[in-house]
Amino acid sequence: MQKEPNRRFEDPIKRQGDTPASKPVNRQQFLKRMVCALAFALLCVGAVWSHGSVSAQSDDPGQLRQFIDQQVGGIQKLMVPANNADLPQPRLADGSPDPQFKTTEAKRYLGKLLFHDPVRMARIMPQFGGVLATRQTASCASCHQGESASKAGTLLNFAAGGEGKGYTDAEGNFIPRRRPRLDILPRLRETPLFPGDSLVDELPTLTDIYELAGVATPARARKQPDPGQLLRTGRLDALDSVARNAPSVIGAAFNNRLLLGGFAGEPDASPGGLNPFNFPAQESVALLLLDAHRMLDFQSAELQKVPAFVKLFQDAFPEEAAQAAAKKDLNLLINDITVLRATATFMRTVVTRNTPWDRFLAGDNSALTPAQQRGARLFFTPATGAAGGASCYTCHSGPMLNKQVNDHDVAGMGQFVEENFFNLGLGDHPVQALNRQARNDPNSLDDGRREITGREDDAFKFRVVTLRQLKDARFFFHNGAFTTVRDVVQYFNAGVPQNEQSGAANTLTPRFTNPRGPGSPRGLGLSEAQVNDLTDFLENALYDPAFVHFDPNSTTDTFNPNVRDLNYAIYRPDLAALGAINGRMPSGLPMANNDALSRRDMGLEFLDVTGQVNTSLQSSLRFGRRQDDVYTITNSSSSIVDTHLLIVVHGLSNGVRLENASGITSSGAPYIRVFLTNGALLPGQSITERLFFTRPNPLPARYSLTLLSGQGKP
């Protein structure tokens, strides 16, 4: 039988032209034509490739590095200096570091401890609504914690008047949590923003009301010749909360303006400037925050009471120490200026150095996954024309990815100012509702940079921020309206303003609305796969675990004080001899926060909630030498049971064991740790827990229970 020919390999040209009128074409001629067509197509693709298109990417890491090098004018501009002394710092005309602001290890270490010690928050003034019970309960680190990318990690950021730090869930994830204090009677009134039995905010922290103005005003009103008497101020009321998302400290050294509107570092002559000493941005922000966060004028007296701090100031400021000794006046050594200089030095050194991205830049070809390489190429590819990238690098460049691609100078701080501020069509942070109420203007919108410069062409513009450590940041943009990195990428991909008012302003940047060029469709036009790749790059390639978890082998230092910082007995015996307690701040207070909930969150103390809950035995099954007891635990009070719930079992006979115990207390009693949903057992809410015992004999296991609230080992 004749075999059927394989039609898959028939010549299609021959089949289509198999008529007497057609010109004969043999297979060899057909193949030549196909090769020529393919070569032409490859030339076209190569032309697009040479202009940075992401439509046909190379998987070679070396080629990607070369591409990025061309895009930014030298890949070294993206590399983080290996030593703190080489990070940007103010310099004299001859290029040498300015001695007043020079980075030294003694100043950095002092600044780090100052940043995290609640002892400084002593400026609590009841005449403006301050509550004395909140004195020395918070620090700079209340709203800037390492576990949250040096941000608050919460939408509402509270220092004075707040409580709590965060808790871990059953998988070991840290969940930031800080709220208005519940243990102090509410103020004279409540607001829609803070209902219920908790401390409420009178005004956002940076808002003042003067007699002359009669309405809520920004800080620049203080510079009026006669602003009149200060009537109300958010700088001294019961609750310290800023009406913007707390900014990251990472990369502070690389900008000449800080805070999201550029308040810090702005010349005093600007309409909204408040920089009487003409400080660089880092010292300027430290001074502004001393005023805003209940420290200015009051902190020095508290620090002078702590022998370990006196020694640290002597180490960091030898010239001032000599003057203070000669005149027997400690105020010459420990004062607001030396405090802010040390704090600014610490902030300058807050960087990450060991992300996969840093290793990739240094030549490690395996540092980035294929998806992250694709994301990096998108990041550094223009969105215009046929390139098809995301153009992120045009705003996010430099070692900290927080300034314009061509914003470089010798000191590394950048020369550009206004070029680093953009209107992205965003709405307000929720706390701005208090400003609208105080100003009696329901249409008031946070106008960003315009508040500082007074220029209409700066309306609704906010500063470009770092992209490092975003995975822990949790809330994004000045209004905190986005809660995932992917949401942010999608916002840029769509190019549609969130807010009607800022979106209609002539300051709305086309980099957001039409990044692909004039007349092009809105947004970037990335596919879902490209959005995923870019998100992966931003979340994971730019993340450094050593920023959160101490790694003695890493050149990235933890933002929070670590064992090397606080184990004085080993690393600083001179401070231990002066009374510094291991694991505590030099003052003896806990790190960052000193309210009761924070102390429970940090495992420093536990609250007995046995009388607050109803513990009911639902069943007790005994089989052989085993006993299985099931309890229903109900919060029968009107208060929250928060953090972890610890069920401590007392009075067990010899040989009886709690088999599902989580650990043993310091007194020897076994306990079970219950990870509460959302870190709280609400009033009326119930949970069911099982206690499983083994016994040496058939007799029932008898015991009593104590229930504690707190983390760590009781």
C-alpha cells in the first residue's frame, strides 16, 4: 500500500502556485527568500534593541549592567559608598568635610541612641493640651522603626499620646501597631477621625493658630512681623500626629531638601522656610523635629542627668567638652545644637548596602532572578517611543534611587531642588481632615511644596523618595493611600489621577499622565507580566534583611539599636560602668516607646488579664494517661485584650506535663502562647483553646490558670 505523503513538509509556495500560469519556484529559491526576510526582520529588531526596547530582552547580566551604565551615565553613580565617612556630607569650599557636620563614628553612635531614647520627649505643656502622663513615652523611633523601612508602618503615625509598637503573628511576621492611648481619659471633645474612648488630636503637629490669623496656618506664619499670640498648636497638644505619611530616613544624606514638601533645608528667606541657622537639610530636619515632637528646650536637662549620655557627648564633641569642662557648664556640651548635629549624623548614615541589587551592580551575575532582571530593565528603559519601558530611573536615580538621573555633584547630595518634586494627582492623608476643620474649609487640600515656596507652580508637588526597603513600608505616597508596591506600580501604569483637585492643576506632571510622550495614551501601558516583574524588582531586589535583623557580617547596620549597640558590658564597658543597662537605652528606658502597651509588645512586662476574661471548661476527656481539656475564653470586659494571650498553668503535680506548651515561665510554670487575630481579643469576642496533658497515673490533672497579655517569655 502506498504511504500517504507527509503534508506538513510540503512546499507551500509550490502548492499555491501549482498552475500552468504561475512562475515555477523551487525549494532552494524559497529558502533564500525566507533567509533574506528573516535577516531584514532581525535588523529591525536590532535597531529597536539599540534604543533600549524591552520587547526583546537579553538574559545576560553583563549586557544588562552595560545597558544601565549607559542609561545613567556611569553605573558607579548607583553604588553606595562602602564607608560611612564617604557618604554625602556638607563640605567647605576646598572640598573637605565641614568640621561642624563631619561624619564620625562617635557622633553616629550617639545620634542613633538619641534617636531611639524616649527620655528626650519632655516638652509636655498642659496649657496647650499636653497630657503629662505622656511625658518621656515616645521618641523619633516611634514613627520611624526599622521593621517598617524606617517609617511608621501605620497609616496614622503617633509619637506623644500614642501607644504600642507592633506584634508578631503565628508565622513570625511583624505587624506594626500604634494607636491613640486608651488609658487616658479622652480630651474635651472627639472628632470624626478619632471616635471612641481614646486620646484625640486637636491639630496636626505642624499646624499653628495665631491670634492675628485666626485660622490654622503653616509654620511660615511664625515669621510674620506680628503674628499675634499663639492660641492653639499641634506641636504641643495631646497627640503628636503629622498629617502625612511618615517619610523614610533611608538615603537622607543624598538630598538637599528633606520632608515631603522640602521644608528641611529650605533657606530661611523662603516664604515657608524656617532655617534660622542656615543648616543643611539633615541638621535642619533634626531641628524642626525637635520642635515638632516635644523635645526642643526641654531635652538637654534630661540628657545631662544620664552619666552614660554625658560620656557619649564628650566622645562625640571633644571641643565642646573641653569648653564645658573649662567653664564648668554642661550646657556648652549638651544642648539642642549638639543633639541635632549627632542625630543628623546618624540619619546621614542610614543606608542599605547588601541588597541583591547592590550585589548585582558589583558584578554578581546570580544576584537577581530572571524576573528581577526583567524588572530592572523596565525600570531603566524609557517609556517613550518604541522602547516600551517604565522610565522609573528618570526620577529615581542615585545610590538611594531618590533623585533625578542627572542630579549629581561632588558631594553626592545633588544640586537640583525643584526638579525633585512632582504632582502625581494624589489626595490627602486622613489627618488633613483636622486642618480642614480648623480652617473651616472643606475644600482645603494639602498643597505640598507650595506651602514652603509660596509659588503657585509648586501646588500639590511632593518630593521623590527612596525605593529601598519598600517591602516593609506598608503605606505609600504622602497620603498613605496605597498599601502594596504593586498598587503603586499599577497607579503609574494607569496614569489616572486619584484626586480631582490636584489632578486638574496645571502642575500635574506628564511624567505620570503621559510618560510615553505627548498625545500618547495615559500611563505606561505595561502588561500584567511586566507589572509583576517590576514589582518583584522593587520589592525584593531592593530589600536588605540586615536593615531589620542584625547581621555582624553585613556592612548594612540595623536601623534599630542592636546587640552590638546595647550590650554595653561587652562592647562599651565604659558606659556600663556609668550605669547603662544592657538592652535598654542609656537613660534606662525601653527602646523607642515607653508606654504600657509598647512594653508588653517588647516583652518587657505582662498584664494579668485573668479577671478580664471568662474562662469556661467545655470538655475534659481522659483516656489512659492522657487528658484533653478544651476551654472557651471570652473577653467579658469592655477593654481590649491585646498583643499575645499567654495561658499559664500553675500547680501541676509531679510528673504531669502540658504537652502542647509553648515554653516555661521564669518561675517554672508551662504556658501556651495564643496569637490573637489582628493582635487583639475584642470585648465579647471568644476563642477556643486546648490543653493536652500526660499523667504518670490515671488521676485527673488538677491546676489553675493565669492569663497574661504580652509578648516574649513571662
